[in-house]
Amino acid sequence: MYLSKRLETVVATGLCSIFAAASVLAQAVPGKKLHLTNTRNMPFCEVEVAAGTPPDIRVNFNNTSGASDCPPDKFDAINPQQLAQQLSADRVVLNPRRHWMMDQFTISGIGETKDFDGVKATWMGSMALKDFMAAAGGHPYTPFETNRSPSQYVYEKGKPVFLLAPPDAKTVFVMQSYTDHVEKSLTIDKLPQLDEMLKPPAGWTFKTKVLDRELTIAPPAPDYTAHSVVDNFLNVYAGCGFDNACNYIP
């Protein structure tokens, strides 16, 4: 899941106000997984579909990675309200276009790939509505937790990573994806300049580091809890130092 201002607006205007029975609750295909390489700066977006019957209302995450590059013209043309009606869903949220920052990743337990009004995306998990709203209601530089399907991110030796460090000096957050949704001029080439552009709270620091060995991030079983944070441009970072998800703290 990747947070957005658009998502936060939907939550604030009452995402959970009305929910009817729906038939779009997806599920994993046994043994199906996605492994992608050369993912650094790969564009993607998500179509998030809320469906179910109370109290089991879930948000399904459909990600374009490996299925399409989320063509902006087609994605921006999607009408969430009309798409929700087509899917017999309660609500559809469009998470703006982003770019991955790891070099390769693997995710297990994925589902089918579907066409959402011209944008192909694959089901990559779901979250209970109450947990979705708790994460979506977060604020920049406020760490949050999500439970996801088994996954692993790989950052290759010799490549730069972009790190946010909180005041405790015991943990660090590694940029997972960036977006130009807030800062329109942001590109991968400008990421090293974020130390001059971001507005973190006192004690937080941002830095660029070239890895001297491979870094892997894989939230551990049984819950596969991922620790994350967003900055004030809504770039997403994955946490290291909370458990054994990272093979070391960069």
C-alpha cells in the first residue's frame, strides 16, 4: 500500500459511511508470485478497491508492477465512482503514480491481473478497512505498520539509497518509492537534493548513501509486518532496525 493525498481525502470524506455486499474480494492464487529486476525508477500505480460485507470490509490492492507501466493518460482518465459501479464495489481509490527505488523485488501470494479501464494491475493483497484507515490517516514522519504478503526488496551493492533517520538513532528508513504528486519537479536525479527540500521535524535527518554491500528488506513471518513512514512529499520509506526484516541497518 502506498499512501497519497488523494487517498487521505477519500478517508476524510467518509470512506466507511456506506458499504454494501460486493463480489470483488480477490484472493491469492496458490504458488503465484512476482519477481522483477531492474525496478529502480520503474513507474507504477495502484487501484484500491473497497468491498465486502460488515464487519469484513477489506481494501484490495491492485498494483501495476509487472503488468503495465501505469500510462498516465489512461490512469488519469479513470473515474473512480464509475469504476466502483462497474466492479460492484463500495469505493475505488486511485493511488497516484510512483517509482520504485529498490533494484529488484519479489512478492508471493499474488492474485489475478485485471484491466481497470485500460490500466492492467495485479491483486497483491488486501487489508481490513479499519487498518487501512489507520494507516491512511497518518501524518508525514509518523511511522506506521502494515501487514503484507511475503515480500523481499533488494538494493544492490554500489547503488545509492536515500535514508530518513529518526532521532532515536536506532532505526532508519530506506526510500521504497518516490512520487511527483506533491513536488511536481521531483525526479530520480533530484533525490539527493531532498536534504535541502524536505521539512522533517527536529531530530530527523535525510542522507544519501552508496551501499558497500547488498541490502535486503523482507518483513518476517508470521505477520509480515512492515514498518514504514512517509515524508512531506509523500515519498515512502521502509524501516530497518525494528526487527530482522533488514539484513543490516544501512
